[in-house]
Amino acid sequence: MEKTYKLEVAGVTRELPILPVAEDLSIASFVILGDAQIVAAAAPLLVEKLPEVDVLITAEAKGIPLVYEIARLLNLKKYYVARKSIKPYMDQPLVNEVFSITTQKKQVLCLDGADAREIKGKRVAIIDDVISTGKSLKAIEDLVVQAGGEVVARAAILAEGDAAARTDILFLQELPLFPHK
Ligand SMILES: O=P(O)(O)OC[C@H]1O[C@H](OP(=O)(O)OP(=O)(O)O)[C@H](O)[C@@H]1O
């Protein structure tokens, strides 16, 4: 039988499947894509924690529903998404590399140059569903800095593993890692 982890966050309960991501590590899989209820419940709680910000940014893909909902609650007309591939419609994209806990191979992370120009000089909140190793967060932050924005908040629904001890991030709940013995 599949093992699960019971997550309670923002008044919502989910049984997360525990799945291997490496030879020596499993994680509780938290996928907010398609989970309208958890996004609607978590977004206002994160909004309460955020300082004054001008713009929001996330990375494709799982952060997108959350950043949309937070932008809506903050009455922001726009939010920004760092993509994981360079698209032909991008104008002089800023490009970075990223590895995450779930995708332990190199991915690119890129920001359309038009978006970068709009972020310049703005107070930016980075939004994601989960912060684990922090590598995705760092890669987004590097793009924001390259664009000339100032990162004033780093927020996620969950802080996984060591990320829960970080004092520079905002989050609603901890998520344990499951190392193999
Ligand atoms: O702190 P980290 O170790 O970097 O892990 C957190 C990141 O990993 C997940 O994305 P994933 O790589 O699964 O990509 P996806 O959203 O495109 O599925 C998650 O949405 C975060 O962006």
C-alpha cells in the first residue's frame, strides 16, 4: 500500500503520497495545480503575512495558481512568471539555471526582457508553492536582481525539510522530508 503523509494547512487536510525523488530520499508530493480549494484557503493567509510589495513573481509551474490568487487579493493587475524554457515570443530574456528537490536535473529559468524592464526598481515578493532546498527561490531571486528589482519577501505555502528553519521566508506550514534508512 502506498504510504502517505497527512498535511493540514490553511484549514485544509490532504493525504500526500510519499514518493522517491532520489536513491536516498522520498518526499510527500504536494501538487497545488488543480487544487482550487487549497489555493483559495492559503492565499489570504499569505497575503496577511506579506509586507508592502509592488509586484509578485513565481516560477513555472506549480506556483502559478497561487501567485494568480495572491495578485487578485492584492488588486494587482499583473504578476510575473519565470518560465522553464525560452519562448520565441520573449524579448531579450534573462536566463538562469535551476535545480529543485523534485527535478534534480538542470532546468533553465528565464524572464522575458519586457517583464524584466517592468520589474526594475520595484519591491518584489517571490511566491512559490513549496520552498525546499531553496535553489528555485535563489534562481528566481537572481533573475529579479538582474532585472533591477528588490526582493522584499519570499513566501510559500510550505517550507520543506531544512527550509522550515529559515528566517528569511514566509510560510504557513512545515513539510518533513523522508530520507531512506
Ligand atoms: O526549493 P527547491 O528544492 O528548489 O524546490 C521547490 C521547487 O520545486 C517545485 O517545483 P518543480 O521543480 O517540481 O517544478 P514544477 O513546478 O515545474 O513542477 C516547487 O514548485 C518549487 O518551485
